Amino acid sequence: MEMSFRWYGEDDPVTLEDIRQIPGMTGIVSAVYDIPAGEVWPLERIERLKQTIAQQGLKLNVIESVPVHEEVKMGAASRDKWIDNYKETIRNLSRAGIRTICYNFMPVFDWTRSELEAELPDGSNSLKYDEETVRQLDPLSGELTLPGWDLSYQTEDLRKIMDAYQSMSEEQLMENLIYFLEQVIPVAEEEDVLLAIHPDDPPWPIFGLPRVVTNKENVKYMLRRVDSPNNGVTFCTGSYGANPENDLNGIIEAAKGRIHFVHARNVKWIGSRSFQETSHSIKDGSLDLTAILQKLHDVGFSGPIRPDHGRMIWGETGRPGYGLYDRALGAAYLNGIIDTLEEKTGE
Ligand code: DNO
């Protein structure tokens, strides 16, 4: 597996110089962040990002994410224009030698939490999701804004978009995803690029908006409907694993051969539909990352993997979930497991 690390570009307080000192680190997961969702990514911007990373002896191996325009998710009449742009971005990424693109299909809001700095018993803090708190929140009030959210909307536009989704069934949203894939996957095939859909985080509907990349049945369905090796998934342990009903090894089995990228982190279930993020250790969270990595290894996964969110430890401040220290510990933990698995089979 290719151990990789997410880097938010020149504005990231975590530098490439820091990242290259993590043992076993080879890949960088990044994006051209200042291009509005739906616009074509110019080749020279991608090349520049790639060069900056290469100068530190690292490799830009995954783009996370190329955002899908909201009108595509909504199935609006204007969606084809955005889909054409998406195809062009795939072509440009391919020209720059990028082979893996992560994206998501969550209506309006990317990953959602109720608290960004919830204290853990050891005095560190981490991201937490409490269903009751989220249920009482109005995302239009501005009382909660999260780092993963697209804040470029005016409140009025956001209200209209949210209203349009209220009447959309999960089946319809899935159809909109399939429509998108039927258009872009042939281009990904031509360009030798793997698309890897990120699950919805958390994997259930929030704020009355439908969500579909949530469980084994839906993953199987979308992989079968557009049955190409280039149509794959990002297997995110913490997103699928937030729901205790999701059997993670079962999802890996269902998606085997189509898992193109892995996000590894742990969560502790703290009530119905509520969880807090922990260190990667199986002693701290509810997920058994050793068993999950074993399963990924068994199904032949050898692609990019990154430690996902970390806690804030040792007084570090910064982008919630994306500090240096705990993610570096996570990478070391994961590498220990992976080395053991791969050495056994002589890889
Ligand atoms: C959160 C991330 C997500 C992810 C996107 C992929 O930390 O895992 O924001 O990047 O959903 O499109």
C-alpha cells in the first residue's frame, strides 16, 4: 500500500517538509483548492501543484477532491455543462499523470460534526458528532460552519437548494449519481484514471437531505450499475464505521477490486448515531483497524491509503482533524500493521 498524507496546499500550516519526515511516507493527497466547484482545472495549475510536491521528494498520487457541482447532484437541466467540465478536468489530470480522483456525492454539506474540539479523557480533543445536537441545528442560521463545507453560497440560494432536495428520494439521488457516472466513466477509462467515491459522512441523511453512499447495498448497486473497474470507491473506515450496523469487512468484500483509495481512522460510538473520533489505536476506538487492514490486504488492495483525521494533541492548533502530530502517529501505526501484513507475503 502507498502511505499518503493529505496536504491542503501552501496555506496548510502542516508543511511538505514536515510530512516527508514521517517514516514510510510517499504520497501526497491534495487538490487545486481555489477553483470553484464545476469549473475546469487548468493543466498548468495541476502541473504546478505536482512540481511543488515533487521538489520535496514526494508524489502527488491522489486528487481529493474534484467537487461535483450541486446541479449535477440535483439532476438539474443544466447538469451536462458541469459534467462536460468534469470530463475536461479528468483529461487534464490524466495529462499530468494523476491516476486516482476522490470525490463525493453528498448534497450540499460535506462531512458534518456537532463539535470540532470535544475533549477526550486524555486531555486531547477531536471531532464529535452528536445526533441530537445536529437535529436541533439550522444549517442556514450560520451557527455552524465546518471546514469541509462550501461556503460560497448566499443564504437565499442555499435555502432554495435545500428546498429542492426536500422532495428528492434516495432513489432519485442515486439515479443522478448513475447519470453522472455513465457520462464520466468512459472518459476515465480512456484516460486511465480511477474514480473513487467517498462515502457520506456520517452515513445517514442529515438536515432532511438524502444521502446514498452509506452502506453495502448501495455501494454494490452503484458499482454494478456502472460496471467498470474505473468506477470505484474510497473506502473510508471512519465514515462507514460511524454506523455500527455497517459491516466493514462485508463492504470491502462487496467492493473488492474496486477500492482505489483508503482513508483509515477510528471512531468511538457514544450513543445512537453519535460518535467521537479517537486515535487510530484499536484500544481507543470502536473499529478494529488491524482486522480492516488484514481484509484489505486479503482482497489484494495495494493502492494509496492515508491516515484520516487525527486528534489535536501536544498543544497543536490548526485545521480541525488535520493537524500533523496525531495523523503522523496514525501513519506510523498503520505502517506497522501494513509492514507486518506485507512482509508475511513477501510483498
Ligand atoms: C473529510 C474528508 C472529506 C472528503 C470528501 C471527499 O475530512 O474525508 O471531506 O475529502 O468528502 O470528496
